[in-house]
Amino acid sequence: MAEPKAQAQDEGRYGVLLYYKYIEIPDLDELVAFYESNCNSLGLLGRVRLSHNGVNVTVGGKLSLLEKHVAAVRSKSLFEGTDFKLAACDRPLNDKVAEECGFNALSIRVVKELVTLSSHPLLKSPEISNAGIHLSAVEFHSALQSAGQGQFLEKDNPAYNGGLVLLDARNLYETRIGKFNAPNVETLDPGIRQYSDLPSWIDDNSEQLKGKRVLMYCTGGIRCEMASAYIRSKGSGFENVFQLFGGIQRYLEQFPDGGFFEGKNFVFDHRIAVGSSDERTISTCLLCGTSFDDYSSRCRCAYCRMLVLVCDSCRIEGALYVCELCLKHGKGVDSVASNENGKTQAVASEVELKTILSDTKLSSQLPWSHDHNRSPRKLRILCLHGFRQNASSFKGRTASLAKKLKNIAELVFVDAPHELPYIYQPCITGSHGDCTPPSLHQIHPPPTENCKKKFAWLVAPDFSGRNGADWKIADGPFDPLQYEQQTGGFEVSLAYLKTVVSQEGPFDGILGFSQGAAMAALVSAQRERLKGEMDFRFVILCSGFALKLSEFEHQSINCPSLHIFGSDHDSICLSNKQQNADSRKKTAAKNLIQTGYRTYCTKKVVDIGQPTPVSHPQLLREGEITPGITTEEYISRRKKLLDLLPEKSVAIIAAAPVKMMTDVVPYTFRQDADYLYITGCQQPGSVAVLGHECGLCMFMPEADPYDVIWQGKIAGVDAALKTFKADKAYSMRKLPEILPEIIRRSSKLFHNEQTAMPTYMHLEPFQKAAKNGIVENLSTLTHELRWKKSPAELKLMRESASVACQALLQTMFHSKAYPFEGALSAKVEYECRMRGAQRMAFNPVVGGGPNASVIHYSRNDQQIKDGELVLMDVGCELHDYVSDLTRTWPPSGSFSSAQEELYDLILQTSKECLKLCKPGATIQRIHNYSVEMLRKGLKEIGILKNEGSSSYNQLNPTSIGHYLGMDVHDCSKISYNRPLEPGVVITIEPGIYIPSFFDGPERYQGIGIRIEDEVLITETGYEVLTGSMPKEVKHIESLLNNFCHGIGMESPNKIRAASS
């Protein structure tokens, strides 16, 4: 009953379909009638463009109906070989966007050209048959990778080092939010307003293209067809033009982590843009420069009507904007009537536009002057000094900072409004002589000319500024714990800053030190209330501290912020949104306004033996216990486990023990998955107890001073309470006193049998419970929780899979030049670790030739002979979550006929098994189907005499797959007969292992082949997490034969000597 329900949900889902086909259309009228009938009957909306030489279609509707449309189109011989790009998405919600993109109606039109290469009436379109050579996403990626490494390839290869350039055929506004960026590859960005401007750019820059290998790309591929043909039509020196088949959209499907593509892919439908799993924003607001890439507001240039990026803070109803091209070229275009959505509107002249802009608030926010030939202005930052300082002294102390920022920012310093008692500050001797401070017992005369007054932003509520007591307080050592009580004078300081901003502004940001930072934080927390009076776009807080102002106690800083702090990390209130902002990857000061929230600590960091958000801000966001997993998620896991525990029962979970390589050398520690899943503690030597009465109680080891010297610090009781959020925590030496009583009050005990330790098992109450049969294995419950992954876990698993895929791909590239099992094992581990993996998930299986028929072969000490296959089964562990994939290939670059015959059987079995992966299926059912396919295929090949032959079990004794998560063979307590559910991750790994001594055809002896992928079960089917790793024969051979080896690796002779 579950499957029909899933199908019903799928029928209601929305999608977008894109495709094009250059083909001679014999009867346009007949084709128009087909589209009108088919699209209207299916309720599809969007654009259909037809011409004498093909069709270009972008339509949206229910997924099930779009699939029917595809089937109808495919039934026509004209469309044989058409690449249909169908993607699920949300329905159009923004009427304005839907209308602009043509998704509020169906538009079918006959046009002269599918895409207008040039609006010039005398320019003849090139022959489409002369278009550039198609490269698949994998081939395109490989070409960029090879060329980026400076490698010399065959002349017929697109990355041949005769000179390669990467050419973006899209418009400027598209390239602003996403583009390819391959290291060491020359990239050409025409920066055009519209596609019809591209021929002129090509003509003007033909010398940059002549004699080069040109790699072109666009959104879906159609624009590259005509543009590449235009380049090739120029004759000699312009022949080698290649284009990305299927465009960026197909590339992102093949490389979901983005590959060499950064940002988002602009699309011409209501989705506006489609990104990869890499969520970085590479574009900025036209006006303020903050990180921004959302075109949904449809802001356009007042002259040329090109889309421009204007963030929510800068966007003003009715305001006019000027794009960078119009600014660069002066007026840009003449005053003309612009037709948009069927409505004619006058575009303001240059003089009118200036007047409009100068009469609006927008004029003060433009990062340029009205002189269009001038460069963007610098950022202006208002600087607030600390307690008992002044603008002059603060300016002197920040002189080096101002010097480093001089090209991008102007620092403006002002004195605070509250003058402190005269405390004389000696100045550098000058023409007026020395300035000597008086004793505390003298009367306070006015300062001399060389003495500087000192000021404060906030003072004690009863501060008078006159008596000696105030003077002593002001002149004493600065103590934030004392001065955080100073809450008087805030409104006076706020009014003063409003005046400063109105007279000296505008300011892009505000910087504060010490008490100035506390003041800046308070101002930023009032951003909404002060909108229009003080609009700071970012804030920098140096050594700030919290203030005891009740009305601001729970308010947050709601703008991008940089914190360089000296007080406790949590003393400044921050919104969750800012805490989670992706700001750790940027380092340059000028990128400050593009980041959300970043902290640097000037205080000694507490070392608890594992990364924390303070000690490792590059790994953990604030609020996470382990990378990617928040405190809230750990607490939720504990609650779910409590729900599974019977009443009055207790779970005892011990950490994994340290395993020794020798008497004094330990193996690298890896935490037990169950213990880590519940506590977040990545260290040995502790025991956690979870119960309805005690909550989470952690017994932590005490650090031995001697061990600290050799091994470093460890988490103790304080870390259990503050970091891991235990309800109670004690030293391990207290366990024999406390745990027995907890056990006596329990009706049932659960413990982790894998890590059970004598510390608690020798306790008399535990032994008595075991004797009475009330002790059970906790894993039966924890595996139930771990089986289905949370969104946060799936994000980590996608990242782990991506790292493994990239690492294995690099290893595959080098296998021809370095055909040694040990070298390839080292290479894949190196690549995994360089991409952030903490360790390998298991010792890599690198089986060359007959070693590939040993399923878990791990010696990895043999040379791979020419003509042999190599089977590599690898996986890495990234932030506690593992990956697992296998590929088999010929390092020589070509499969033999016998190898390809067997490989194709395994590949087809893999594909058919993947189709079975959906909610309700079981691993066992998929396994049984794979056995049927393999038995039948092996009989047809002639390896098995009949499908029922018992020899099959010798050739493939493995299961089709297993569960995957924190462990490689994850959740072993869950049956393979359990119906799969969304959120479960499994592997699909059909294989054949024919030993050299097998009684069968000699040509197949000694061949081992396995293809393994990670598969996430989704609501509607499955997602292949390792889909970016090639497995088609033609892709593998193309990659191996188009990659040049030997860059940055040791000589093969040295490796051979080391292996002998």
C-alpha cells in the first residue's frame, strides 16, 4: 500500500523541462500544431520556440505530465538523440518572476533563429553543422583538470597544451553569480549585455582565440552551438573549439559538489538560479558590495534594462539603478523606449537619472560618484575608542591597520561624549615642552595644551565627573567585569552618534574597541529601530564585553560581524542566523562585508582534547559539539534513546578503548560510534549513563600531569557539563560510588557490548543484573536511531562521498604512470587527507590483476602488469561519517574484450539494482535480483554451465550491499529484510571474482570486478552520492587516455625500487 501513495505524491510534484534540437524541420506548421495540442492538454506553461532549423523548449508543469510530454516528443524520429533536462522544483510563487520568465502562460512562436547570434541584418548565421566538438561533463572536467596542471597531451585532446582558453558564452549578469574557475587555466569572460553582442566580442578578441584550444560553456548548451560555429567559421587557427554538452546544468548533475564551477547557474525560468552543494556566494550587491546573488527582485539598469544585483538593504521602491557596463561606458545607451513584458516605458536620460539619484536616499549609498569615469569609493568605517581613551590616541594605535586598509577603507575617529575627570596623559615632547601628570592629591586644573582629555561611551549610573572617587575609578586598571556595570549615558551617546552620522556620514561599517565595541554592539542590535538614521552594513568588535542593560539583554547583532574578543565567547549575543553564517572560509579584511559572523580569540583557549568552535573555528560553527552536528541534535538523540528505553531502565555506554601497536605506541584512536552518537565526546576513558531519572551522567577521566606532557590535555568534568551538555558529571574515580546505586534502582540494563569495560562490569550490582538476565545489548536501540540519517548527517555524508570520489579520480589518473598497488594506496589516502578527511574508513583495497579476485585484499604490495585491471575499494572518514565506493579500470587505458564483457555485465547489474532503490524495497530483495541477473549473464558468457550452478557462490559470495553511516558496515543490528525508508544510506556493489584456478574459460581467469556506489533512499526513489565518479567504459577510457602523468610525483623507477 505504500508504493501507490508515493506515486500519488510524485504525480503532484512540479518540475521544469529544458531541451533543444538543431534539425531541419520539414513541416513547421505540423510541429506547431503538435506542441499546441500536447502542451495545452498537459497543462504545461513556458516557452516553445521553433524555426526552420530546430526547436528550443523550456516548459514547466507536473513531473508526471512532463514525462508524458518527453515520451510524446521522443516518439518523433526528428528528436532522436535529444538531451532532455528534467528537474524537480517548487512551483512559481513570485508572480513577477513567473511573468518575466514566461511561466504564467504557454508561448509557442515561430522564429527566424532559435537563438539570435547577432541582431545585425547583414551578418549571416554560421552553419550549425560546423559547431564545436561536444565534451561530456566528465571529459570537460578532465580537460580543465589536466590543463590546469600544465600537462602535455595529445594534439587531438581539448586540453592539449598548445594553449587552452575557457570561454563563457553567457551574459554578464549570469556570470556574476556563477562561473567556472580552474586553476592555471586562462579564462575569458566577454562581459556582454546580451548574446547578440558575442560576435562583436569574438571579432575584437580573435587574437586571443587564434591557435588556441577553446573550451566553451553556457547554461544548457544551445548558445555554444551557434557561437562555436561562428568561431570555427573564421578558418585556419580557429578549428579547435570544444563545447560542454548539456551545459552547466549537466555538469552540476555529474559533479554535485560543484567541481570547477563556483556559485550558481542562472536559468531562464522561475527558479532563477540553481546551485551545487557548495553554497558559496561569489557575487556582491551593486551598491554596497555585500555578498548577494539573488535576482528575484528583478532590479534592472535604468538605461539598458540588464538585470543587476541589489540587496534587500539597498533596494528602494521606485529607485533607478545603473549597471556596471553603463557606468564603464558613460551613458551606455541613448535614451530609448524600453519594452518590458509588453509594456513600453521611457528610460530616463543621463541628466534626468542623475537628478533622480541625487534626490533619493540612494545617492548617499552609491559606491561611486556621479562621475562615471571614477572608480568605486572606499568603505567608510566609524571607529569608537575604548574607555578613558580619545580619538587621537585610538587613531595612533590603529595606524598600521589604517595603512593596510588605505586602498579600500577610510577610518573615521571621534571622541565619545562623556568626558572623564582630568587624568593627565604625557605626550611626546614637542615645541611646547613636557606635560607632567599631577599627584592624586592635587586639585584638578584644566589640561595644558599638550594634555589630551579622555572620554567614555558609557559611565557608572552615578558618575559625576568631578570628585576624586570618580577620578580614581577612571584612573585604575581597566576591568571589564567591573565596567560592564557601567550602563549610564547610553542614550546620550546614541544621540551623539546620530549627529555624527548625519554630519560626517554615510558610513558603511562601525568598529569598536573595548567599551567602544560594547557600544557598537548595542547600536548594531538597534539596527531596525535606527533604520534611516544609522545604517551600518557591518560591525567589527575588538575585545568587547556584555553590558548589563536589561532592555538589550536578549537582542542580537543582525548584520555581518567580525569579533576579535578577549572576554568569554558567549558574552556577546548573536542571532542563530549569524552564528551559522558561512564566514570561516574568507580571510582577507576586504571580504569582511561578505561574511556573516567570524571570531578570533585574544584570550587563552581552553583545550579539552578535541576541536571546539573556539579552538577550531575553521571546523565548527558556534553551537556545534562536533563538526556539522549541533548541541540541539545531540540532545534530541538522547531524548529519542530515552523514549526507546523501558521505564526504570538505564543505558551504560563506554567509550572505545585505546588500542596499542606496541607497548608504548598506540594506534590512532577512533571513538565507538554509539558512544559518539550520544555524547559527542571523541576521547577514550569515559563512561556515559543515560536514564529517565539521572538524564545524561558522564564519568570523565582525570588528566595525569605526566600524560598531559606526552599526550596533551583531555576532556574532564567541566567539558562534560559545558561542551557535551551532560546533566551530571563526575570523575571516573567516583564511578564505583555512584553507578552501583543507579543500577540497583533500575529494572533493566542496556550496555554497549563492543566497548564494555571491567570498570563497571566488575561491580557487584552489574554482575547480579547479568546473572538475573536483565542486561541487554544497547546497540539494538542505538542502531535503530542511527539507521535513518538527519539532514545534518546527510550533509556530512555527501561531503565524505565527494572527498572519496575526487581522491579516487585523482588516483585513477596516475595509475598508468605508477602501476603499483602500494603507490595507488598511498595516493588515494593522500588525496583524501588533503581534502580534509581525518582518516581512511578502512585500509584501501588495491587489487591488481588476480589480486582483484580477493574480495578484501589488503596487502597492496604488488606491481600491476600491463593489460591487467585494478580494483580499488576505498572510503574515507570525514567528521565521523564514512564513505565507501569501488571502481575497476585498466591502468593501460583500454579494456580487453574479455574484461569489457565482464565489466558490462557488472555495470548493467549495478544500474538495474539502482532502479530498485526506493522506499519499501529491501537490501535482501535487491540482492536476490542481482543474483538472478549475474547468474543469467555468466551463463550467457559461458562461465557458468547453468544458472543454478553452485559455482556461482565461489564467483560472488558477497551481498549486494550494506548500510552506511558512522561505520562502514553500519547498523549491523538492522535486518537486510527491513523495508528501506527515506534517509537510509546503503551501498550497491555487484561484483564478480574469478580466481586464476577457476575451472572455466581461460580468458576470464584472474579477473575481479566490482562497482560500488553509495545510495541515499529518498521520498521518491534514490540519490547516488558517488555519482560524480565515472563508471562507463567510454568515460573511463577517455579519462585515462587524455590525462598526462608525471607531474609532482616521484619517478616510477624510485617506486619500483621501493616495492621490490
